[in-house]
Amino acid sequence: MRIRKLKIEPGGVAAIHSHAQRPAFTYVLSGTLVEHRKGAPDRTYKAGEVLVESTDVEHWAENTGSEPVVLVSVDLFKDVARRLIEHLIRRGAARAARRPAVVPRSRNLVHATD
């Protein structure tokens, strides 16, 4: 998974691209974005709205307004996530073989906060 904050200046564009390998969700924080999706009518997104970019989406977008468009985009990488989980499992198994079965309380990674 990758989370990015993107800013598109007035007159700016996000070039045509596909989401075949990475579906995404994009939240519009501010401004107005016009999306041009292949095989679909153009759509305008305003602050508070979400673009759902599934694996069949090929599109580009532009800022036709007078203020910057600010987006928060979350890309989901299935293969990368799978490989990371496998790596962590292998790493955890190797570490478990080298250390005692009881982990000292001071190594607890979860901390409560007020």
C-alpha cells in the first residue's frame, strides 16, 4: 500500500494511466478535479468526494478550476503486499529459531496513550 498527498495546480493534469496493477482510492481534500475515464463520461469531483479506481480503469484528470486540487491517494499493490507478508513470516520464523520463546515485557510494541 502507498499513501500519497498530491497537489494539482490550476491548469495541471495527471497524465493518462492505468490501474491494472494497483487499484486505488483517491479522496479530494480541496478543489475540483475533472476525471476523463476511458469508456465513460467525464466526471467532476469536489472536496469530500472519492474516486474509486479499480483494476479496469484507464484515465487522466485535470484541474480546470482557479485553485489547487489537493488529493490523498491510496494505491493497493497486491503482489507487493503478498511478498512483504511472506518476507515477514520467513523473517519471524528465523528469529524465533534464534531467540527464547518468551519475549520480555519491555519488548511489547503496543503502547496505550491518553
